[in-house]
Amino acid sequence: MPWPAWAVWGEEGNMIVFIQNDPEVPAGAYADWLIEEGIVFRIVRPYLNEEIPLPEKTTASIVLGGSMGANETEKYPSLLTVRDFIRHAVTLERPYLGICLGGQLLADVCGAPVRSCSYGERGINPINLTGEGISDPLFDGVPEQFISFQWHNDSFDIPSGGQRLAFSATCPNQALRYGKNAYGLQFHPEVNENIVANWCTAEAIGSLAAEQIKSQFKIKEEAYRKYSRQILSNFLRIAGIF
């Protein structure tokens, strides 16, 4: 499939790359907002053997989630390539944002455990910033308590030398920073109504629970989108794009 017109390489290093690990976990609203801003990006799908660019050829990277676990590299060998990319990006201090699985892979690469079937969450939930999170540029303009969308079974620990930036009542580690500008999120700031509906259909959570999650998302979508877009804007500033 050819890339859309906006998904072309700019000058060397002048590119945001999304790494999509699962066909059911796309860039969603984050891709839409970048298009609105006229920001060049590319979506790479290593599970289809698409080649991930070298981190030094990019401005920043956003690694998306997936239904697989961070440690399931035998079943999903493309995760090995993604892990190598993350390790290289962290070493080069290229701005990195990992969402859900992408955050777990960051923690894993940096030496922290990723725990299977621990602190799982579904739906819109409050998230609290730590003291470090309040002062971190990724959360500039985001209130100390905000809402975001959760859809995970596993969770990450904070690697040695990393900073815990956020937590929730259910999950103690919702956001981390490692080094200068590598970030991992456990929550999903990129989803839209269609993605939420697809996930509710794909997973056997029961029709009542699914309807509650979809209804809750629709009711709280405006606030969710506000904070999600603020986080993306902050990440673009960290990357020197805004």
C-alpha cells in the first residue's frame, strides 16, 4: 500500500515516526491532530515487515500499544526490532513517547520489569501527577488530576534512574521519564470513539461493560481530548517542532 501524500520523508531528521505494533491499535486522534497542524509524519508497521528508520533519521518517535505483552518476543518477533529502535533512540536522546505497550517496552529496555496481568484498567479514569510530573514539560498545562483512557492488563515498573510522573488509584505507574526526553505512558491519549468501540467489540468484556465504557467515553470525550492534545503539543515542543 502506498503512503498517503503527507507521509513522506522530510529533510534528514525532520520526521515524526509512529511505530504501530498491532493493526487494531492505530495512531487515532494523534495522527489526525498532526495532519491538522501540517506536521510531517510516517506510520511504520513492523508486524508487516516494514522497516523502521534509524532514530537519527527522525525528529521524534511515538510507539503505540498492542494486545501482545512486552515480553512476548518469540510469538511477536517484530518486537525485537522495536526494542532495538527504542534502545538506540534513548542512547541518542531522541525524543520518544511510548503509549501503553510502547511505555512498557521503554521500561523493559531501560531495565525495569513489566508485570503481566497486574493493575489492569478499562475505560476513562482519573490520573494523578506526582511532584515530578507537575514540573515536567510533558504535562505543562495539564492539571494535577486529569482524565484519560485506560485499556491494559500489564503494567511497568520505573527503571533505575527514571522518574515516576503519574499514577492512578488502580495502577501505581501511569507515566515515566527516562533520561532527558524518553517518556512512557500506561494510559492511551490517542484513542477516538471508533477505536474505543472496536476494542469493546474485540474483547470479551460483556455487553453491559462495553456499553458503559463507550457511553462514558462519549460523555467525557471533550475533557479527554483537551488533555490528550495538550500532552501531544508538549511532546512536540520537547522535540523542537512547536
